Amino acid sequence: MSNTFKTIARFQYSTEAQIIKGRLEAEGIQVFLTDNLTIDTDPLVSNAIGGVKLKVLSTDALEAQHILESINKYSIDDEGHTISCPNCKGHHVELFSTIKDAKSLFWFIFGVLFSALPFYTRHKYRCEDCKTEFDLK
């Protein structure tokens, strides 16, 4: 039995990796994260070092990959249904934050200058298929 680890996923933030790690461990797969403490200390270096690497034993890599593929990567509503685009009816919809008015710009600049979390952001959904941006009502 080989004790070597194989990287099966990379994440920009360690919170995303911790969620997937918990899911894989619940399935009995041993998981190891690398660079998560570095990114927790300074999130701005995530792209420079390649993000948080999620590693599993080489013998468990195929099973772990199947579990990763079974997780829905797109947005769902409060009832657990996939959100569909109002324009093309596609289901590849993601949530994103935007700065499109003076209030959100002010709070973004305030957060950068004083190392504070943003107090005001606008959230919208974007369809990956047709690039339509929309709000949920």
C-alpha cells in the first residue's frame, strides 16, 4: 500500500477546502491540506502559491474524485432547488459580489484602508452560459 498523497483539488480559500475535507472524511477517506495556514494568515497570496491543496492517499484518489464530482458546484435556493437563469433557463448560475454604486464603493475603500470587512456589498447571480446577471426575487 502506497502512503503517497495526490492533489485532487485546489481552493482559493481554506474554508472551501475544509468543507470538502469534512465530506471526504465522512466517507472514510484520509485527507491532508497544504498551504491552508499560509492563506489563512494572508489571503492575498492564495493565487501566488496556487491556493489550498486538498490531498488524499493515491489509493483513494479515484473514489475521492467521484465524491467531488457529485457535489453541486452551482447555486441553489433555500429549498435546495437549482437556480435557473431567467434568460436562457440554464442551471450554471453562480453567486458573486459586485461594486456598482457609490455606497458599495465607499465601503470597499474603507475596508481596504482600515483592514476591515466590507459592511455593504451587493450580491447578484451570473449565468455562466449566457453571462446574464440577475437578482433573485
